[in-house]
Amino acid sequence: MDIDREEIAHKSLILHLEHQGKLEIKSRVPVKTREDLSLAYTPGVAHVCRYIAEDKNRAFTCTLKHNTIAIVTDGTAVLGLGNIGPYAAIPVMEGKAILFKEFADIDAFPICIKGDHEDLIGHIRSIAPVFGGINLEDISAPRCFEIEEELQDLGIPVMHDDQHGAAIAVMAALLNACRVTGKRYRDLTVVVSGAGAAGYAICRLLKCIGYEGEECHAVKELIVCDRTGIIYRGRPGLYHNIYKYLLGDETNLNLRKGTLADALIGADVFVGVSDANLVTAEMIRTMNTDPIVLALANPTPEIVPDEAKAGGAAIIGTGRSDYPNQVNNVLVFPGIFRGALDAGATKITEEMKVAAAYAIAKYVKDPKPDRILPDPLDRGVAQAVAGAVADTARKCGCVRKI
């Protein structure tokens, strides 16, 4: 299905102008009589306040906190638009709030903050009492890594979706791509183009960097490329970015050097989270038999499906809805937060992320070359992910004490 992007852009602007935004707040209780007013507000609400004052965790049982997520951004990395600021980021965060509601019945609200690194952390800490979880969104790297790490002590789930939502979706796609091609996940040589937020998290998950226990299985080899070329231990300049330094230390153990084209020679998988038109059919032909190509740059992928197929790709996925195998974060974030909220999780652990990936993969009963992932509009996916995530949260003991 071809999409007329100019037509979509025009219709989207008309929709936003007509409705002046996509969200509203509605009361869950009636306010029609004096008694209604007394129960919902004063004087009755004072007793509820005292009840919570005795134990702050009671806010989860008698306020919106139990089912409300803050979608927080500073607008520094919005979609493919870059640093457009918090005002221009509002429509995207509104849209994501709708997806939370539609797919997981979670109430979510956009929090678009103007400020630097420390301001963002301080503001999130200040607003945390009213929310049951924090979804960090569209924050530039490497700040996004530091901010997420700093907030893990809030006592509620905090996850940067651009990192982990992408990583979980990619892992699920690879699990099912292996089922289709007969390749073994643990034997894969994977090349990742892009070492930003998504690329970093994908690499950590595929190599189980920082993951403990037996839940995470690492691919055999992982080679990461940025704009300079292949990342390797000791590459000049890596020490300026601790996160790329970590990738250089934990991946590419054979110290391969060169360009993206060099990296792809003999690889089983290409995962692109970078820029348009970086890969050619000729480069795909140098890969291993039945290569798996996940070209996820938006709106234009690193290689379009027809060219990847001409190069011999057995499985092709993109981030777009007009091609088969859309690798979309909407498969992940509604369910993972739904499960975390249902379990009363205090954080989203690595084990919960792996459980989400396997739940998404297993949801596709009979994967095919053009269907390795569920339809992003399938509401059942979020339920399956939520169940797996909640079970894992309870097993690992990272839940609130009631």
C-alpha cells in the first residue's frame, strides 16, 4: 500500500486544527448532586487525604496514580525531526497518550519540559508522586541514557521507549526470523547501523550486556557502525562518549575495522536505526545465505524492501506501515507498562524486557517471511505482553509491598 505523504500531512494538520489537540480529561465519578460534590471534593475528600498521608502507597489504591503514565520529553530528538523543542513535541506525545489508552487502557499525559539535563531530572522527580510510571520519549543521546539511569530509584517504572521499545521489537523480530529461515539465534552475526538511543539499547539486548540470569541469550557476534564506520575497541575518540566506549569494549571482539559495507560481509542480520539509503543490493549480496534485513530508519529506510529483496534478503522489515513486517514500538510499550502497573512493579527490569520480546514473538503462531511480527493494531498483543511482564515482575520480586 503506497501512502501519499503530502496528503497525510495535510489531513493530519486539519485534524489537529479542527480538534485543537487529541486529548481531554473526563471524570470517572458523577458530580450532579450536593452529595456527589461532598464525596468527590470537600468535605469528604479530606478523609481520603489523611488516609494517604498515613501511607503514601495508598495513593495507588484510591487515586489516578495506579493507572497513569507521564510521557516526558524535552523535544530534543522528535521522530526524524531532531531538536524541535518541547512545544513542537506536544502532538507526538498526545498521539502516544492515545496509543496507551487504545491498546492498554492506560491514562497517559504529555509532559513536555523546557530545560537542560538536570532540570529534566529534577522536574520528573517533582511530578513523580502523581504518576504510576514514567515513559521517557524523544530525548537525545547520550543524555537519555544518563537521565533514565538517574531515575531508577523513583519506586515506579521508568523506561525510555526509544531505547528499549525498539530493542524489544527487534529481538522479537529476530526470534521469529530465525524460525522462518532455520537460522539459530545464538549463531547470528548481527550488524547494527546507528549507535544512538535505539542502536545502543538494541546492542545491549542482543549481546545481553548488563543482563543477568539465563533469560537473555546473546547472538554470536555483533558489529556496530556509526557515521565514522565500525566501532572497535581502541578506536580514536571513543573515550569522549562512554556509551560508544562500552560498545567498543563489549562488541566486535575480532576488532574488525572499516565501513558499513565491510561490516556486512558474511553477516546474517542487518539492523538499521540510522539514516536513509545507506545500504545497497550489492552490500546485501555479500551477507550470509538468507540474510535478515531490518531497515528501520523513518521515513526512508536504509534500503527499500524491493532493493533488499533483489540483493537476496530472505526476511525484510522496516519501520513503515506500508511494507510488510513493520517493526513498531507500539507492539511493546502499551503492554510492558500495562504489565508493570498491574504487578505494582517498582521498575522495569532487564528480565521483564526479555519476557516482553518472547511474548511478542510467540504471539505469531506461524511466522512467515512477510509476517514475523503481529499486526501493530492487534489489541491482543498488549495483553499478551502485559501478562508475561507482570508474571516476570512478581517472580523477580521488584514489586511494591502492600
